[in-house]
Amino acid sequence: MSDPANKKDELVHPLAKPFLWLDAKWLKTSMIWIFGVLTLVFIGADFVHHRHDYIPIAEIPGFYAYWGFGAFVLAVMIGWFVVRGLLERDEDYWDEGGDHD
Amino acid sequence: MIDFPHIEALADVSPAWPVIIGGLIAAAVPNHLLRKVLALLAPILALVLWFNPETIGTYGIIEFGGFTLETFRYDNLSRIWSFVFILAAFINGLYGLHERDRLADASGLIYSGAGLGAVFAGDLLTLFFFWELTAISSVFLIWGARNNAAYKAGLRYLGIHILSGVLLLAGAVIRASETGSWAFGEFWGEGMEGGAVAAGIGLDSLGGWLIFLAFGIKCAFPFMHNWLQDAYPKATITGAVVLSAFTTKLAVYALARGYAGTDILIYIGAVMTAFPVFFAVVENDLRKVLAYSLNNQLGFMVVGIGVGTELALNGAAAHAFVHIIYKALLFMSMGAVLLRAGTVKASELGGLFKSMPATSFFCLIGAASISAFPLFSGFVAKALTLSAVAYEASHGHPELIAIWLVLVFASAGVLEHSGIKIPYFAFFAHDRGLRVREAPANMLIAMGLAALLCVFLGVNYGVLYTLVPFPEVAAQYEPYTFDHIVGQMQLLIAAMFAFTFLVRMGWYPDEKRSINLDFDWIYRRFGDGMVRWAWAMVDRLMAALGNLIAAARAKFGSRMFEAFSPMGALSRDIPSGLLAIWTSALLAIVLLISYIAR
């Protein structure tokens, strides 16, 4: 009897087979470290070479990194707690009024 | 520079015509192969006509009913928009090659041609004609999905876009009666002292405001935007790709021509960049995420037009150009997923890179482009707008610092919904065990071509900068400076770190099978409810009035009966003497009146 997991892997596209490591658990757990270190590297670049910008606040070393991190978290939190929290409805919400969605 | 041969006989033929005529022929041709040849040939013919004019100028002037219609205005602004429209029409034709749908083939071509026609319109009447044609032809790309939801969404879409056309016509008529001119943005590109560009229409009259509103509807301004998120995700697979290219970018073009430097656009655009981010974060339908993302991208262009300097307008035009390509690429990749997996709900997808590696790769290129990673097209385009805003903020307009901060916030937001969410939840994340076939070859070729352009323009940005409205200004701009690359990488990498951090902490919202209400609730539920309530009230009022009239008639009838029936008061036996007295009195009154009247 064939193993269902093996059967599933047989259906993987040949072009995808060299990239199956993208689904590896070690990669998923280490992503936070990879991006953490990279963020520090790019912040560090500001201390090596002073960045010039039209906007004074943007000349603070690492400004874009702080703003990017904060913006991302803020966007997710507002989306989660404000949009989903207040405006989420069942998938068939519009169907109930005969106004299919 | 390559010199293309000039064909004098075709000098007055707008590139819109071969595409529209191709669409009309496709509507009549039952042969699938012939229609597909038309879908590819028509944009190629349009491109030949695009190269035909020797100089900037207005061609294709038609005298009709006392009006002068300018059908082919070839200038620095229409050039870039029309070029990318032609490119998009060709890529769309490739993408839809496998479909056997006469309606889709015809409407796709007519719609693309109408978009081209509107871009080349030199007067408001010609613009109105093509404006409405884009609305009417494109609705079939939604209805083509052939389900009830698409039918209803198509009706709403059509209603809103017809309204936009009516406002445009009303504004044009008012403007013509005031100024005696039907011209559309005749002053654009002149009087550029200090880098400012004079608005072609402006907001100094009622007509100007109505036209602005018409453009705003099509551009999906805040509170007018929901037709976009409502209709595009319900369109056909190819339809959504086609729709993503033309309507909203036509509106951006119209704003650039008519309202460059109009301050209010800066604030409208800033809102447009920010609010869709919050909705896209928790949206489960990935094509709807792209629709929100489209709204966000339009915001950058609108801000650029509002700032109105040469650099900012270059930014808006370059952004529109690259956006059409990478947004189409993202819609194409989601279309391929929908075709193969049968859904684009994030809650039902994941791990598709194992089945659709080429589609995943192209989607990642689209995601990198829209996120503005260096070496991708979004980077070299968005940089122009952000630099223009920052420059103005530091040169006498400090209020623009807040706008600039919003734009940088929105840039991180773009990465969230289009850079990460779309590819991650469709192709990676949790492997749901979906093992489907890779997209059809024609879809892959179309996606490959779009992906190639994303990289080509990101690297060879000089090509893009020669097409923008002010190439001499663009030529002085260098996007790949150390400061710019480091700043952008800080933003993007830190945002990606934030994503991994939130996921690790369990603070990233799960993909759920649900919907989120948006402003369209106002007219789809509240407005609909109000109309139903008002109708019911009118119904009741009419019933009550009917009852009142019936009661009054019954009362009057019974009174009359009481007075005149054989049993009534006037039929009673009364003494003849009394009757004689009353008769005499009546006669006396009659005599008196006739005497006085004489």
C-alpha cells in the first residue's frame, strides 16, 4: 500500500522540488532571526554612513526601520481589532438581504 | 533613438480605433481562433499608430453637429498612459487566450479601446463618449462570471459609473456655457514656472466641481471606492486582470490633466493610501485584498497630482505605468490560483508553490515590485512621488511632513497586504495539501512578460523616465542612491521582521471565512433599508389617504341621502305656508341679486 504522504509528494511539480526547503520548519522558525539581524544591519548602516534626507526626522539613524516596524504593527492591530472587531460579519451576510456577495 | 516610419494616411487615426473595432468584430465572430488573433493583433496595430505621429499635436479632429471633437491628442501626458494601456491590452490578450468566451473577448477589447480613446480625448465631449463606453463595455467582464453575485455587483458598478458619466457631462455643459469651450485640460504642461503645472480645469466653478466628482468616482476616492472592492473580485478570472488596468488609471490621468496642483487631492490621496491597508489586513478574499491594494496605490498617484510639481507629476505617471503592470501580474497570479484551486480565499489556500512554482515565482516578482524593493519597478516610480513630497515639505510646505509620514506608513502597509499576504497565504503558509496543475502556458507567458517588465523597468529605469511627462526633470533624478536604498531596505526589512515577530507571538490575525463591512453598507443595507422604509411609508400613506377619502365620500353620501332621499329631511311633510314663505324669500333674493348685478 502506498503511503499517502509519499503520494502527495509525487504530485509536487518538478520545478518546485528543489525548493521544498521553503516549507521546512527550521526556516519558518528562523525567519524572525534572519529578518531581525538584517534589520540591525540596515540600521547599523546609518551609523557608518550618515543618511541625508529632506525631512529632518528621517535623518535619525534607523528612522525608516522604526517607522516600518511600527507602521506594520499598527496596520495589523487596527485591522484586527478595529476593522475585524467592529465590522466583521458572516460570509453570507449579504445573501440574507438577497444582495449576494 | 529609433526612427519609426510615418504613415501619412493613418496620421489621424487614434490607436483606440483598431482596438474598439477589433472588439466589435470579435463580438460578431463565432470562431474562437479568429477572436484570439484579434485580441493580440489589435493592440499591435494600436502600437503602430502610437508610434505614427511625428510630433506632439492634436490629430483626428472630427466636426460633428457643430462640435469639434478631438480624438487623438498626442502629448507628453497621453503618450505614457496610452503606451501602458496598449501594453496592458496585449498582455491581457495573451492571458485570456485559453478562454472561449465571445462576450469576454469582445468586451475586453472594446473596454481597452475605450480607455485609450478617453486618454487621447482632447475635449470633454469626446472624453464623455469614451468615459461611458468604458463603463458599459467593462460591466460584461463582471457579468461574465455568470452568477447572481456578479450580476448584482455588475448592476451596482454600472449604476455608479453611469452616474460618474452623467456628472462629467453636466460639468462639461456648465463649463462650456461659462467659458464657451469644451476643451479638456488645454493649459496642461504650459506655464511651468517654478515647477508648478497649471490645472486644466480646476475647482473654481460648479462645472469644475462636478467633473472633479466624476473623476473621483472612477478614481475610487474615499467613500466612493466600494464599487472597486465590490466588483473586481466578482469579475471573471481574465476580467479582473483587464479591469485592474484601465478604469482607475484613466481617472488618475484625467485628474492629472484637469486638476494638477489642486491641494485637496493631496489630502484625499493620503487618506486613500492609508485606510485600505486596515481592510486588506483582515480580508480573506485575496482578489479583494488586491482591490484594496489598488485603492492604496491610487492614493500615491493622487498625492503626486495634488502636489503638482513636475517631479510629482512624473511620479504619478511613472507610478501609474508600473502599477498597471505589477497589479495586473498580481491579479493574473490570483486568477491562475482561482482557475486551478477553485478559490482565492486565504483560509482555504497555502502551500501552492509545490504545484504552481512558476506562478508563485511571478507572484513574488509582482509582490516585490509593488512593495518597491530596489531593482523592481515600484522602487524607481514611487521614489519620484515620495521625493517630490519630501522636497516640497522642506521647501516652504511643512504641512506636507504629515502627508509624507502617511505615505511612508502606507508603504509598509503595501508590503503587508500585497508584498507578504498575497504570496504567503496563497503559495506558502500552511500546506493544505492542494495539488493542482500549474497555470496554462498562455497565462504563464503573460505573467512572465509582466514579471520581466517589472524587473526591466526597475533596472533600466531610464526607459521609464524618458516616457514621463517631464523627461528632462526625470533625467536629473537618481533613484539608486545609497541613502535611498538603505532607507527603503530599512523600511521593508523591519516591516518583514514585524510580520515574523507578530506571527511568532501569535499576534497576527488568522485568515477567517468572514467578510468585513465597508462604506458600501451605507447604500447596500442602510440606504436600501431607507428606500424600502420610505416606500412602505408612502404605501401606507396612500392607503390611509384612500381610506380617508372613502370615509369622507361615505359620510357625504350618507348626508346627501339623509337630505334628499324619499326618507330624507327635504322630503318630509312640512306645512305649505312655510314652504310658500321660503319660496318667496328665495325669489326675493334672486330678484335682488339680478337687480344689483345689472
